[in-house]
Amino acid sequence: MRQTSHIRAWRILLPISAALLTACSGGSPTTPATGTDSSDPTCTGTCLSTSTSNLTVADVQRVIAQGVAEAQARGTNATIAVVDRVGNVLAVYRMGDPLTRSVTVTTSPNGAAPIAGGLEGIRLPVQAAMVNIDQAAAIAKAVTGAYLSSEGNAFSTRVASQIVQDHFNPGEDLQPAGPLFGVQFSSLACSDLVRSFTGAPGPGPQRTPLGLSADPGGFPLYKNGTVVGGVGVLADGFYTIDKSILDRDIDVDEAIALAATFSYSAPVDRRADRITVDGKVLRFTDVEFAELSADPQSAPGFDTLTAAVGGLITVPGYSDGVIRDGTVFGQPGSGVRPDGDQNFPGRDAFVLVDETNNLRYPPRAGTDAAVVGGAALTESEVRTLLQSALDVANRARAQIRRPVGSQARVTVSVIDSQGEILGIARTRDAPLFGTDVSLQKARTAAFMSSSSAASFIATLPDARYLSTTDAAVSVVRSIPLSGYVDALRSFIGNPTALADGQVAFTDRANGNLSRPFFPDGITGANPGPLSKPPGEWSPFSTGMQLDLSMNAILQHVLFVAGVPGIPDVAPGCAGVQLAADLSGVGQTITGVRLANGLQIFPGSVPVYRGSTLIGAIGVSGDGIDQDDMVAFMGLHNAGQTLGGAINNAPAEMRADTLLPQGVRLRYVQCPQAPFIDGTDDNVCGGK
């Protein structure tokens, strides 16, 4: 069945792919491909070390002016956001009257049956409170274009739409969910890892008001072969997804955003439509430069734009309405710089730093002695574990990176059993999205494997769902999170699950339980216990993952929109209490166990000393099977180096011993023949 579906998809996609490749990232016989040479084939992660490329004020002005020209040619108004590589908002420009810039969050924009749940159906502004979210949507799209891309791959928000839905490809029944299912709820404003606006671009990674976006209309921006930022556009009034890969859409957001990238567009050989996953071609864009309504190369300059056209806007928590230069990635000002062999010698590692160039997360010992006693991870063990994971990554062959045969570029996070960060390290040119995601994955594995997950969830306030009408914004439903614990216990037939600490859960196993179909992809099957049922599930309504952070997301969105009396969200995605009348908010818990939210796609394993849970390792970057392998093998190899002091969970405790509904959960899935420097196969087997 899978092979037949793949063949069918290839037959449909090949002509489309050929057309895309012929267009060459915006080229035609009469339209230059990019306007500058961004196609340097030697940029494989090293250009950031030899270049001082960044977006300047003049660059940002040109990007905006090109987008405005295309919007005008199409007879529409647009909101355009530009960010640098680490997510600093450099400018937001809104065309037209803000009262006309209504946005609806929905996966059913064309009259299909609406989804009842999550963020679905939220629409602003309303008559009673003229507040907007078009700026939040545009920023999320811009950040996504920047965060998902690197010198080895250029991904757009259309790619994000393709890889986060209930089937991969979207619209193909009996196919598993997208490989990055759930990534949309990462880099949230409530995360304790991301940074926030302080008056000028500074160290990242920065936050995004709606998480990562799967709505076409966001692209990366390149200079001299390296990513320098992203652009996002909201013009059509919907913050949505593309439900089918089997056609080409004329999407006004995407057309305006593509026009904005002229002279900063992705190198041809790095575009997503040159990359396959599971034998399927990714989709970078459904519109090319030759199909635009205006020639971006001839766009009037930014200085010619009058107030009647639009203007720069302030965005609470993101921008003061002044165009800024972006930071230079790989240098201390960006918050990401080379390790300099201080902690990870000989591994070409990169680290996160603060405004004073000090390490944010150097290796340190576990803080959870009160829980695990003398079994807590030592600083030396954490350092060894991070080094071991980097070693595996540097040998591994990337899945989603050009040229073929490149090393996997990933971020690795290590935590203790209570979610405290014990160390974070990156390989060269790892995509930015993986920074927050790797930490989410580690925390999810440790949390789900603990003996106190159920009691922790019982302390959390209900998730609030909103409804918007022309007259008001109001809470219409409250979702008790403890219902997910009950559903999981019934599903796996264990009345003490999440309270006995007897099962070791990875994010691959947790993802199995969080899909809208179980087994994954089997259309019509019942949902997993941590998912929403039919009619309530969508990429904007995933289940426990979203509900745990829902109140924090809503608080921040309402703050950005300018709702009076709503303060910005504090660090910590879990435990935000949102009053039923939206009159008040506040944190109800302390600690960091799920401080940046849950994640539900693969790439983490819990860390054990014997049969005692003492932490977890999370990995995110260039392919989910690679992420699994770097986490699992990194821990295994570190354990061997340390004489067996730490290791993966005992085999009898692992989640793949569970057979809910007669279907075995997965623990990890490692790629075949994964190493660049050898022919080793089945490298995770028997360990």
C-alpha cells in the first residue's frame, strides 16, 4: 500500500517538480533568477564563518518595497514582517486601514466543516475591541522561513504545511503523519529558552507569537549563500494550511512574499524542491517569479511609499516601529557562536551565549538530588553525553540537507529529571528551530517517563478555548488536562500509567500516542489518547500538546494584539491560568518541567542510571531518524565511555514493550547505513 501511494505521488509530483526546477528559484528567460549570486555551491555551513552577511536597513527596506509592489499589482493590502536569522523582528509594515485587516485562524477557509477546538476559529479584530493579529501571523511566517532553513536547505512555510499534517503527503490516505508533526508549537513566546525584544536586535533565538507557521507566505532570505533572515506576509485574511499537495495554489500571501525575496531568494540547489523525504519531493513554493503580477526588480523604493499606502507599525513585545539592521549569525551578537574548543574540543561545536558573550548553558550537574538522591548526573557525565552526541551527529548523513552526503546538523539538549537544562550544544549550521525543539523533546521524554507526570498534570488549570463574533471575544470551553491521563491509562491498560515510573517513553512513542489515527496514518482508525478526536483535530488543535500551553499562547496573542489589561506572558508554558472572562492571567506553578511545552515528533530518549530516571537528551535538526539515532547512540556511547554509569532505559522498561490495541509502540527508529565514514547498518539494534 505504501509503495503504491508513493508511486502515485511521484507520478503527480514529477511534472510539478520539473516545472519548479526549470523556474530555478525565480528565473525565466525574461526575469533574472535572483538578482544576486546566492547560489554559491561551496556554502555547506562554512560561509557563516567567512562572511559578515546580515540584513541591513537598506535590505529590509528593499524587501518590504518589493512586497508592497506585488500587493498593489494584485489589488490587495498586506502586512509584511522581516526578521533576521535568529528571529529578531527588523520591521513590520502594514498596508491599509488596520480595521480592515481581519485575520481568522482556521484550517477550513473555503467553507468546509469547521474544526471545533484549539486555536481554530479565532478571528480578530472584532467590533467591540479593534485589535489585530495580522502582525503576529506575518512575524510567525517570517521566523519560520528563517528557522527552518540553513546553508544546506531552504524551507518555506509551504514546506512546513506539508510536514506537520495528519498524513504525509497531505491528502494521501493511509500515510503516516508528517515527519515534523507538532513542530508548529515550538519557539513559543512562553518558552524559557527563547529571548524577547529589548529595544534592539540582540542574541537569539527569539520567540514567535504563534509558534512556527504552516501557512504559505513565509520564505527565508539569503545573502552570499547563507541565511540572513526571513520574510512573512499576511494578506488574504486567513492563517491556515494547505490541505492537499496534489495541486498548485495561487496563494496571494505566497506571491507577495516571494516578490519580497527578490535578490535575497534561496539558492537554487538548496530549495526544498531539491530535497526528498521518505521518497517524496518537498514543495518550496506554488508560484514562481515569472508568475508575479509585478517585476520586483522595478519596484519603487521604500522612500516613495506614502502614508496612504501604509507604514511601519509597532508590535508589542517585538518591534518599536523602527527598521533595524539584523545580527550576523555565528557571531556573539546573534547569540550563537563557535565553542572555540572550550567544552567540546575538536567537534566544530557551536553554543548559545548572552548579551555579554557568556555561555547560557554550559555543562553542569543535575539539580534533582532531592528526587534521585546520589544518582543525579554529574557535570562530567553531562559533558561526556553532549560530546558523544556531537560525535554521532558529525558522522551521520543528513536527511534534509544539500549536497547529498553532508553531515547532520543538529542541536542537542540535556536535562535532569525535573527539566532543568544541564547543557546545550549545536553542530555547525544547525537550523534554528531545533534549538527550542531539542529542549522540548528532552523534557517530554523525562516527563512522560517519570512517576509524577500524572500528579503534575493534575495541578494544571483547564485549557481555555475562545470564540470570536463580530461583537466579542469569549471563552466557550474549558478542557481539563487530567482527561488525557485517564485516556492514556485506558488506552494502554495501565491504571497507574504516568504515576508508577515503570515505562520509559521517547518522543517517538509519545508521538505514536498523539496522532489523530492509531496506528499512525490509518485513516478512520481511532485517535491516540493524547490526540483530539475527529472534528476537533487539526494542526491548530493537536490535543494535550497544545492544551498544555494553550492559555499561555492565548495570553501572549491577546497581549500582542493590544487587548487592554492583558500583560505579556512570563517564561513557562505550563500552568498559566486564564480567567473565564479574560479579565486576568497568572502562573499557577513553579519549576521548569514543561517550561517550553511538549513536543510530539521523534528525537529524544530518557537517561537512566540502572533503572532510575535521571534525565533525558533531545536532538533536533536534519531528519527525525537521525535525531533518534544521535540521541540513542549518543547516550549508549557515552555510557560505554563512562563504564556503564549511565545508559538508555533497560529494555524491559521501554515503551516498545507496550501493545495497545495489539499495535506495538515505537521506541526509536534509526536510519539504515547512516554514517558518512562507514557502512555500518542497524546501528541501534541490540543496544
